[in-house]
Amino acid sequence: METLALTFTKIVNEHSRIGLIYVFGGIGFLAFIAIRTIYRLYFHPLRKIPGPKLAAATHLVEFYYDVILGGKFCWELERMHQRYGPIVRINPRQVHIIDPDFYDEIYAGGNRKRDKDPAFPPRLGMSLSVISTVPHDHHRLRRKILNNFFSKQSVTNLEPMLQSKVDKLAQRFREAKETGTVVKLEYAFAALTADVISHYCYGKSLGYLDEHYPQNDLKEAFNTLFQGIHILYFFPIWGALMNKLPPWLMVKLNPKSKPLAYFRSMVREQSANALEMQAKGKISNKKQSIFNALVDPALPSEERTIDRLTEEGMIVLGAGAETTANTLTLGAYHLIKNPDIMLKLRDELTKTVMPNPTSQPTWNQLEQLPYLTAVVNETLRLAVGGSWRMPRIPTHETLICNGYEIPPGTPLVTSSWFVHMNPAIFPNPKKFDPDRWIAAADSDVHLPRYITNFAKGSRNCLGINLAYAELYLVIARFAREFDMMLHKTTDADVAYDRDFAVFHSDKGPWSVKVLVTKALD
């Protein structure tokens, strides 16, 4: 009995100690939260920046709107600015500014150093790619590798391949006209952009205009991936774990990721081959693929790893295919919905560089056309491009905005949505109105400075030239050769309801269904 009593007493004492540990642990945690909250609200360098106290103290506001409600924080930012003014502290670390004339201060170029916010790369799960590189100088090194590959001259040299892909797309539209098939334009344009970027960068077209057409599982896979960006932002370890999974297991966990798993395997294989060829001295001086540039022996060895080459290849595919296809889809929707604009554009093309529907003017020739350029600009403005926030960190500068001092090291952001939808710059901003660009040019107003789809400064979009070439060539051919009518598609299908890297409607990713009613001869 005495032994049992001692054992019982020992167990009670042990449980008491454990209980005390939990109690003191809980008190310590609460004390930490309280001290951190007091610091963020009353002693933090950003304490004077206006904004909601809850947002300044925690990430809960951001989490609620983007994760719980699903990509809704953008519109909560709009409400914050309506209440607090043009500069708002949107979470404990970041400041959001809607003054469009301050954009170039945040996204600066030249010798003004801008780091990327370390909180951004986890959204992509690709920490080794150029878009995810945080330090300014390291980004410069990685960007320099690819600049020539995506230069305007390089893209101009690419035009014969681009024209061949546009021809294939036009043939698909003609087939749809003959069969009366409903065309999902987002799939059709994504097929073209995926085939272009894969052919150009990897020397192997993915065949979405050929054997895969009209289905587009790659676009579906990217849609699935983008819908998880807010989760990855708050739980970055999940993205790191997913990158370590073998393709077969990734597909088992998420069947929709099959095309991405396949492409990752293909890019990884090409990366390994390029590294092997470089080691044997068999890489050509003529950079025929992106891998030739990435394995240049002049680069540090840590930049020439299979993981880095694979991640860069994946990012280039996503950036080169998805946003441009999204932009083309929205532009086509508005042209079909506004036949007067379509006819005005067609008239300009017919009288200048496209006397025949299948004429193949160069990108340079098309850029000279005022109304086509206005249509391209208005399409870019309304499509917005990437809808997510991409903060920049001025590393050595104290900036002044609206009378507030912003210390170095502060992540600053201006979302493109707020620039493109600013009624002071673009009256009636949700209206598709190419004539606003003609009027601005006639008044000597440089309105294109407010197009921010590709960001600006030293970290602007690498693929800007390729995107413009595709927009000009595809929109011109689309307008000159085809009449279409919308099929079970309304403004609700291309609404700005949710932010998942690109804008989605409440129905899902933007979707435009059409019937091809006429193919001009």
C-alpha cells in the first residue's frame, strides 16, 4: 500500500509539473503576443503610417480576406484607402500606396536598389528563380543571364515561329466555324502562348495547338496552382515540401497537377542534359535554348545547379503562358462585345498593313498603327496582368509620401489594379475605350506611363517584349480575319471578383465562349 501511495503521489507531482509547464508556457506566449502587439502599434518604425490597428498588429486581416474568403484582400485595401487616404499600413510590415505618380519611386530602376520582399517568393514555391530572388545585386546577376534571350531583337528574330503559331490558331478558328463548335477562347489563347514559350525557350513545343487541342490541361493546372498562392504565402513550408515530391506522388495527391509534373520532369531532364553537355564542352555559343544561357561557365557554380535550372524553366513557362493568354481573352471579349470598335480596328488594318485577312505584317509594322496600339493598351489596362501584390524594399533610401516618412527596409507596394482603375487618369475606368488613348496622344499626354502590367524599374517583367509581340500579332489577325459572337458569356464571366495571381470571377478563372460566325476571305 505504501508503494502504491508513493507511486500515486509521484504521478500527481509529475502531472502537476506538466500542468505548470503548460500554464507558464501559455502565460509566456500571451506575454510575447502582448509585447509584440504593443511594439508594432506604438514603437515600430511604421507606427505613424495610418491604417487599421488590427492590420498593423497582426496578419489576421490579410489572412481572413485572402485565405478564408478567397482572394478578397484587394477590395479590402480599397476600403482602407477610402478611409485612411493614399498611404496605408496593411500589415505589420508592408505599406500600400495608391498614388500612381509614386509608382516609379517604389519600382525604381537605375542605381536605386530595390530588394524583393522575402515574404513574396513562397507564393510561387520557386525560391531559386530570378523572379523570387530577394537581394538586388543577386537579382541583377540572374537577370543579366536572360536579358539578351528576351531582348526586343531576339523576339523580332522569333517572328517566323510566332507567325506559324498564329496561323495554326487561325486554322483552329476556321475549323470551329465549319463545324459550329463552341470555342473557349481562354483555352485557345493559352494553347498558343504555351506553344510559343515552350518552343522558344526549350526547343520543344508542347503541342497544345496540335494534338492536345481543344483541351488545355496545362491551363487548368496553372489555375489550380494559382488558387493556392495565398496558402503558400502564409504557410511557405508547404511549397517547399511540394517541390521535393517526386512527380508520381504529386499527381497522386493532386491529379490536376499532372501536366505540371510532366513539364517539371521534362525541364529537369533538359537541365541535366545541358549541365552534362556544358561539362563536356559541347554547348554551342549560339544560345538556342534558355538552358544554354543558364549553364554558361562564366557563372558561379552555385548558379548552375539542376534545381535552379528546373525552377527557372517552370517560372518562364507560367509567366509566358498564363498572363498573356488571360489578357488576350479579355481583349477578344471586349472586341466581340463592341462591334463598332472591332470594325474600326479592322478598317485600320485593311487600309494599311493587312489588305488580306491572312497578311503577315511584322510586329514593328503593327506597332505603328495608332488604333491597334490603342486597343492593345486598353486591353492591357483592363486585364491588369498579375493582380497580386509585389512589394519592393528600398534598401538605402528614406522615402517621403503624402507627408509620411518611410524608413529604408520597408516593403512598399502599389497594386496595378489601383493604377489602372484610377478614375482621375482613366475616366469611367471599367469601360473598354481605346479612344481614350487616341485623345491622350492628341493632347500630348503620355498615358502609357500608367500601364503597369509588367511592373517597372530594374525588376520589370523579363518577357515584356514577347508579350507585346504576341498581343499585336494575335489581336491584329483575330480582328482582321474573324467575326464571332459570344456564347453563354456575360460580364460576370470576366469580372474582377477575386485575386489569385490573376483576376478571377466568382465563377472561376476568366472564361469566354464564342461561336465563329464568319472567316473573312
